[in-house]
Amino acid sequence: MSKALRRTFVAATSLLALLAGASPALPTQGTFLAPIAEHHHDSSLMYGTSSNWSGYAATGGKFTSVSAEWVQPTVTCTKTDTWSAFWIGLDGDGSRTVEQIGTEADCSGGTPVYGSWYEMYPAYPAYFNNAVHPGDHFTASVTTTGNGVFNLTLRNVTRNWSRSIAKSLKSATLASAEVIAEAPSSSTGVLPLADFGTVGFTNAKVNGKSLGASNPSVIDMATKDGVTKATTSGITDGTAFSVTWKHS
């Protein structure tokens, strides 16, 4: 957009979670770090940079549902440990709560590690034991009736498994809806972003309508020093876009 304004999000203090009870598909040396939402929002701005988000965030209303699909990308690993997460969720941009579900693609000691999770911040995230592989097609949704009860669903279409979680969070404000690729964070700050190439999100919807209809803000990931870590494309047909890795 020719008159786009810039905003900078401030990353919140994050949670560090070790993967417990991993399935054989997940290497035991894999350490997963909880994707965490940012808690700052200026609803007057339409374009922003974030230290750990790249994608789209809708704000300025009440949001009760978000959904999207994506194909789990392949990470390129060196000996450096890196992390990346792909998710949809409510809240987090302009609120102190988060209701998210998604997948993760990390590099641990040069080995790719893939997994899936959900998070109802401020509670710790929880990881699923189901197998996740690059190329798997995922569908995800987070919905609520507005009474503090949430349904979070993640389905691996390729491997024919799904997980549906019902959780309560009475303090949720329903201030935003997001479709995001993220560099997860630890207690020390944002972690190096794994080289996931490009991830494509499709069929993205907010409150039952196309993502584009919610007039969302587009977010690119960049450091405070101006190093671009990931870029977000425009939205096609109101429901599809991609995020491309640029730098760890």
C-alpha cells in the first residue's frame, strides 16, 4: 500500500518449554521453544515490523474465529540451533492473553526437528506427540462463542490425524486474530530464525470471512538494527499469502 505506515512491535517475555514425551518421529535432542505473541498494538497503523512475527494480524474489533491452511516447510540446518513456528490464533496483539495452535520446524545440533503445539498464554504451551514431517498439509482453527471457552483444532491432512482441544480462558479479550510465521523466543529474547525457505498460508479466514476482509496489518520480521529476517507477501484472493525467510 502506497501510504503504508510503519510500526514496531515489542516482544513480550517468553516461555521456554522442553518437549516432553516426544513421539519417535521427533528426535529426543530437539528442544522446542514456545511461540509467544507480542503484547503491543497501535490500531491506527497498517504496516509494521516485528522482532519475531511475519504475517498478518487483524485488530480493531472483536474476533471470535480464525482459520488457515499451510504446508509444513523443510528447514535447512547448519550446526547452529535455530527455530521457527507457523500458527493461527486469537489475541496477543493488543492483549495479554493468547489462544494459538500450530507447528514448529527447528534445527537442533544440525538436525531438523518438527512438531506441533497449542498455547493458552499465560499458561505454558503443550506439545502434541503426533508425527509431523515437511510437506505435510495442515488445517487449523481457533474459535470461541465469546464466553471464555475456546476450541483449538489442528489437522494433519497428509497423515490423517487431528487434535481438538477445548480450553477456558475467561480473561481473553478477543482483541486480535493472526496468521503468523514466528521466530520463537526464550527468557533471553528472540531466538535465531530457522531457514524454512517459504511457507504458504491458504484459505485464511477471520470471523468466517476472508482474511483480507478484516483489513489486517501486514508484518515483516526485522531486528532493531534493520536486518530483515522474513518478509510477507500480499494477499491473493483475500485468503492466501506467503512468508519467506531472509536471515536468522
